[in-house]
Amino acid sequence: MKLRIILNGKKAGDEVLRQAIDRVRADHEIQVRVTFESGDVARLVDEAIAEGCHRLVAAGGDGTVNELVDALMRHTSDERCELALLPMGTANDFATAARVPGDFEEALRLAAQGEAYGVDVIRANDRYVVNIASGGFGAQVTANTPVALKHFLGGGAYTLSGLVQALNFKPYDGEFIIHGEASTQQLLVGAVCNGRQAGGGQVLAPDAYINDGLMDLVALHHFPIEALAQVIAELQAPKVDNQYVKYHRDTQASWRSTPPMPINLDGEPIAESRVDFEVQVAAIAMVLPKDCPMLQPGSKPITEK
């Protein structure tokens, strides 16, 4: 298998990566392209498609994966290259949840020898999300934050007193619009999930699949002090009838708020008063381990182009 790696320029001097590429080159043809400035990923993807490349490798973190997915989605489905992952970021949330090896040589051999699966992508206005779009508050984590709350919110988790009293945090007011029906919300955190985790291990949608044609909507609502124990229990048990942590699956949804709630698309910030989300089914052919837990049980690889 011929691979073309698109490498985040910040990682270009990594000697361990260089050695891994040299070893895998003994069995496979590997080309490397390095990004330097904004817009390089889109340009390099355009070049790869024009030159007939079959499989690209996103070498970097979640932001690099997002950039490649976004660039590929600007092309027609029959033009898009297959995409493999070489995790080199700080968090690598998508790759970690997908069980892509963290070892460079193992990841490269998977990229060269593994099979591709049709993976959904979420369109968010004119952008694309392969992992998670999340919004709401975030900041520091205190040492005595309840584990379940910390697991869910990561860097945005606080103790009860810190959250409700010391910070006096006010929830974001807005509306989720699903199939034309608007529902007023007071949110601490909202997420539209294709994948399962973000923000360095924050598990937002533990039951999400990336090839089920659905996105998982997660909403942590404002809650009183006395409901903390219930909130923690609901974080651990995704149910549609939860009182404070709401879960819903759908193919499309919109979020509307004034002023805009800060939202990250795979970690990239936007600030818009309305964001329309819609699933693009099996939009990207992604090379993944056969035991990837984010693939539905029994998932079959796609037929090679």
C-alpha cells in the first residue's frame, strides 16, 4: 500500500517518527508532506487527490484529523482519499477512542495494511466535525471534584461549592431545534457527538458509534446543589429520560443562542448564534482497527476503490 503522510509541521523534527517511517518503508512506499502555515492541509489534500493518491495519513492531533476531514469533505465522495491516523497530538481523543495504536510504527503498519470503514461526519454550518462539537463552560479542575463529574467535564469540572457558589456560573440560555421543534435549554455543557470523547479524555457519549448514521446529543442542564448526586449518577448512565443530563440521538439538530455560546468543533472554536448540525452518512473511508469500539458490532470494511 502506498501512503502519503500529511504531517503537522510542529512534529517534523521527531526522530522517533523518522525511524518508524524508515522501518515501515522497507515494506511500503511512503511519501511525506509537511504543513507550515494555515491552509497547507487543504492544499496538500487537493494535490493528493489531483495526483491520484489512494490513502492519506493524518499525522498530528485531533486538530490535524479535523483539518484533513474538512478538506476531504470539500471534494465529491468518489474523489476522496481513504484516511488513516497517526496520533501525535497532546490528547488524540478520536484516535484513542478508536483504539488506533499510539506507537508510531504500529500505527503506520495499520495505516498501510488495515482496512477502511465508512465513517460518518457531522456538518456544522459550513464546517465538518468527525469527533465532537462541544460548548459551554470550561476551566480548571479542582482536586476534590467528584470522579464522575471530572470524567464527564474534564478541564471544566468543579466542586459543588466551586461551581455553584464561588464561581457563580450562569448557564447558557438557548434552544435546541430538532425536526422543527424548539426546546428552550439552560445548559452548562452541550455536545453534538459523532465520537465518544474530547478534551483529553472527557467521555461525553460513551455509547456513540461513528458509523450508525446518528449523532449523540448530550446536554448537561443547570442543577441545584442538592441534585449533585443525581447528576453524577446520570452522567454514568445515558438515558433519554434523565432529569439533568439529557441524551438524544438524531440525524440533525440546531442550536440557537443570543449571545452565541462558545463552541468547539473538534477543538476549533467558533462563535455563531445558530449552528445547524447534520449527519453525513459514511462520508469518509477511514482505516481503523478491526476491534475499534466505535464501530458498530459486525461492521464490514468497504470495498477498495
